[in-house]
Amino acid sequence: MKQPEQNKRKLLADWLSKAGIDLDVAVHLVGEGAIFPSAIAFHC
């Protein structure tokens, strides 16, 4: 695989990991009954 393709795959993996964490945070806040709708929406 060429280097630029590897870089793209790494960047994509990093973004997907961050997205997973953001979703976990949103689910946690909703589950806790948090009253921060803008923060929950941001993490979604």
C-alpha cells in the first residue's frame, strides 16, 4: 500500500475512534439524565 493511502486510513481510524468516544459520552449523559441538550447534541 502506498504511503498516502496508509495516512488516509490512519486518519480515518483516528476520526472513527474519536466519534465512538463522542457517542459514548452522549449516551452516558442521556443515561444520567443530564440536562445539557446542547452538549449532548454536540457529541452526537
